[in-house]
Amino acid sequence: MKHVILGAGGAIGNALAYELLEQKQEVRLFSRSGYAIDGTESQSGNLMSIDDTERALSGCDIAHLCVGLPYQYEVWRKQWPVIMRNTIEACKKQNVKLVFFDNVYMYGKVSGKMTEETPYNPCSKKGEVRAEVARMLEQEMQAGNLKAVIARASDIYGPYGGQNSMPYLMVFEKMLQGKKPQWMFDARKTHSFTYIPDIARGMRMLADCDECYGQVWHLPTYNPAPDGETFIALAARNLGVNPDYSVLKMWMIKMVALFNKTVKELPEMAYQMQEDFYVDSTKFENYFNYQPKAYDEGIKETIEYLRRKISDT
């Protein structure tokens, strides 16, 4: 099979590329920058262009939509519907299967666990955009116009995670720099995180499973989830440092937001850290008999990866 990763170069795209290469699959990377990995084919282009999107899919069997747009509502509102429409039309025209890497913003604030059956009830502007593009794809899937899978994950952590990983920015990076780690809003609330290698394996497994198309799947996410204090303590134990941490309150976020566009986008998503946040992946785990990586092991492997990365630079 020949796979194309749309939006290559980010944490998920990189992990997926290496996962597919390990399985001896043909891989094309498509990005605006022309990002390349040894053993893959690389193309540059813009998914806002239908011509570029069709060129990206030409000769491929499966497309993985892993785009990571800047964390700004105005960018999402303008670009996500166009990118999804172009990807759908290109897949239909060239008979290419689609695996869409999605988040859980469209569910909004949920009391209890989020499952694949949880109704869409976004309570944020970015959640409304994610609900819109998910519905676009679901309508095409239900109409039988293309074979596609929606693969959802919680917030991510693990090897390859960087600027798009809250645990990396607030915990791992700071501890490795000898600084005190941070958490947002309330470190006593539990929060599901999905381990990046589990995401890559899950997407590859779904792509290979003909029966899995036409459905929404939550990618393997270990539960029970830790609270922020426990997550930080696990990282500190593996690094051999003090687990003391600080908590960023809403007023602090709003002060920084005056000077930072990305931070300005955080308050509307605060509900994810102010209440227990539980993403359930039982459907995937039962179907594939798959055990997600436990947090203590995932944190240990993440730190080992980051240490190797530091030593190589």
C-alpha cells in the first residue's frame, strides 16, 4: 500500500511515518515546507489548493489527514473547511481511502467519559469548527461516497511531541531546563492524554482494517487518567528532580494573552483542565485487543527520547 501523510512534519505525521516505514509501507510526505524523512517520498504544496491536494494523492491508496494549523480560531475558521472539502473531493476522484486524525473539541464539556457515541455539543469557537468539518466527512461516509475513518485522540504527549504538546511545554521542557514545571488551572483534576506512538499505531491499524471504515474511533488512551499533580510527580521521579510545581490561574493566562495570540486562544478551552477530562477508547481496545501505554511507562519513554534528542544536538 502507498500512504500519503497530509500535513507532514508535525508530531503525529512524524510518528506515523516511522510506524508505516517499520511496516515496510510506501510513504509520501506532503507539506507546505516539503518536509522529508529518509526512506520516504516528499512533496510540497498547499491543501488550500484542490490541484495541489489532488497531486498529493495521485498514485496513493490511503491518505492520512494530520494537518496542524496555527492555534488560532480565525485560521481554523477560514482554512479547515476548505482543507476538508479539498481532501474529500480528491479522495473521491482518485478512489483513495482517508484516515482523519481528529481531536475531541466538538464534544464540548462532558460530564463523565467521552465515547464515540457522545453527541456534538461544542462550547468553544474552535470546537464549532471541528464539529463542522467532522460532519462534512461523516455525511460523505454515510452516503457511501468514500471510505474514511475518523480517528480521535485526547491531548497528546510522548516522543515527537513539541510545541503542540502541553505536557512537553509545561512539564518536560521546563524540568529538563532545571525550571519548575507548571500546570493550568487545577492540578487536582484528572486529564486523559494520548501517547503519540499509540496514536501512530492506532491510525495504521485502522487504515489496514477494512471493517473499520465508515466509523469514528477513539485512539488508544490509557485510563484511569492521572491528575496534573500525579503526572508531574511521575516526570519528576524519572528525571530525579523535585516535583514542586506552580499552577497558572486564569488571570495569569489573560495577562499573557495581551501579548501572545496563541495564549489568547486558551481561555475558551479552560473547561478541559478545570474539570475531570475522560476520553474513553474501550471500542478500539476491545476490537483490536490493544493495551495503551500506561502513563508511568509513557512518561519514562518520553524523557528517554528527549534526552537522546538533547545529546544529539
